[in-house]
Amino acid sequence: MADSAKLMGPAFKQKVSAGKTDAKPEIWSDWAKFEKAIADYEKAASGLAAAARLDPAATGAAVKALGESCGGCHESFRKPKEQSYKNR
Ligand code: HEC
């Protein structure tokens, strides 16, 4: 997952906000914030990998932090379910 974070920026660099996508236009109007969300996710994923290896007791909290990083980005940059292209 931490490695996948490196693909997220390049994957979204090209603006695709029409057609079959739930990506919000805010990704491109607020690119710095989007990159910050990617960085938070990468950090949380690396944190989970380290916890799983070195500190099993911290793994639960690390999973929670990772989940929050998914939600943190989706909240700002992914259209909610009701607005998803899948429901149109
Ligand atoms: C940096 C931002 C960001 C992070 C972090 C992120 N997502 Fe997303 N996610 C998106 C965006 C944007 C979309 C909508 C993409 C589209 O429709 O083109 C999406 C879509 C999805 C979808 C729907 C895919 C589909 O086929 O429609 C799932 C499932 C998902 N994310 C799961 C996760 C999980 C689980 C995590 C954390 C482990 C995560 N995401 C972290 C931005 C992010």
C-alpha cells in the first residue's frame, strides 16, 4: 500500500473529471492538499507495515490510522455514493 501511494500522484496528474469517475474536480483545484492526503496515506501504510513487523500491540491503532487516511482523502476528493457515476 505504501508503494501504491507513489502511483497516486502520477495516476491523477492528468485531469479526468468527466465520464466514468468519482474523482472530484477539487483534486486539480487543490492539488497541494491532494498531495498531502497521498503523503498521509503513505505514512499510515508504512506505519502499519512497521507495526505489524515490530510492534503487534500497536497494529490495531495503525490499522485505524490507515482507515482514517482513506476517509480523509475520500471526504475531500471522492464523490459521495449518492453522486457516484455508478448510480446514474
Ligand atoms: C489521496 C486520496 C485517496 C486515498 C488516500 C485513498 N483513496 Fe480511495 N479513492 C480516491 C478517489 C479520488 C477515488 C475515486 C476515483 C475515480 O472514480 O476515478 C477513490 C475510489 C476508491 C474506491 C472505489 C473504486 C471504484 O472502483 O469505484 C475504493 C474501494 C477506495 N477508493 C478505497 C480506498 C481505501 C481502502 C483506501 C485506504 C487504504 C483509499 N481508498 C485511499 C482517493 C483516495
